Amino acid sequence: EPAAKKAKVDSPATICALAEEEQRRCDAIRNVTETSKLVQRVASFLDPSSLCRCLSVAKSWSKQNIFQDEDLWLNHCIKRFGATAVRKWQDFEDDEDDKQKSASPNLDLY
């Protein structure tokens, strides 16, 4: 029986039909994966190491900055370390930014 199936697939018309069907499937998959909202939704379920790996999957994903979204990473930090710790870090960063701005006066040398 496998020989009969193989004989059917070997005909040029069947091969062309299979190739066209496969191309349609690939195009459909490409269209779905290029939808940034869908990719963002999938990214929300990934762990941090998987998010980092996703950056190297496709250039289009890297260009969209889906896996580098601040809110996405903030949610991961809150889940892992707690909202209180994350809030303290954010306050600390804000304080450091303020210190740097005040420590470096506007120097107009020329």
C-alpha cells in the first residue's frame, strides 16, 4: 500500500498541488506570526529566559521590541520579587536619575 501512495505523490501535478498547499500554509503561518498583538499575547505567557531566546528567532520580532517591552518585564519582576520590592527599585532609580541630573550642571564651555 505505501508504494501506491508513493506513486500518487510522484506525479508532477500532485507534487505541484502539494507544493502550492504547503506554500499557502506557510503564508498563513507567516501572516499570523507577524501580527504583533498575537505575539505580544504569547510573550505574556513566557518566562524571562524564553523571552530572551525569542529575540533571536526573527528579525521582525526584534524590530518590534515585543520581547523588550517594559510592562512585560515589569510584570515578571513583580511576580518574582513582589510589588513592594519593584516599587522600591523604581523609586531608587528615580532618585539616582535626579542625583545625576543635579550633579552634572549644564556646562557651557564655549
